Amino acid sequence: MQPELQPKKARLNVQISYELKVKLSQLSAFQGKKVSALVRESIEEKLKQIEKKIFEEKMKSAYQALAQENLKISEDFKYVDSENL
């Protein structure tokens, strides 16, 4: 039998305001989850948002660079296109 592989975990100590701790405790009780699970989920969600924004910015830059290249190519062939008229 093969043992189950669990993801490696790391402990992280973070200081937050008392008010935020109270909100987390209330939400954890309401959802029936541990505070650490809520924090982990929140971090994962925020990281996904940041990664998506970075990806979108890279795509935007790539499209803009491609547009510039396309304009240059069309400029190079501007006179060739008018020869067929």
C-alpha cells in the first residue's frame, strides 16, 4: 500500500489587530471552520487575484507589442498594396 502524500505545511505567525481577530473568530464560528482555514483560504484567494492581475498585465503588454509590430509591417507594405489598384 502506498502512503498518502500530504502537502508540506509551514507555520506562519502573523500579527493582526484585535478587531480583525474578533471578526475572524465570529466568522469562523458562523461557518464552522477554524480560523486558520479562513486565513489560508483568504490568502489563497488574494494570491489568485494578484496572479490574475499580473497575467492580464503581461497579456496587455504582449498585445500592445504585437500591435506595434503589425503597424510596422503594414507600413512596410503600404506602397505594395497600392500597386494593385
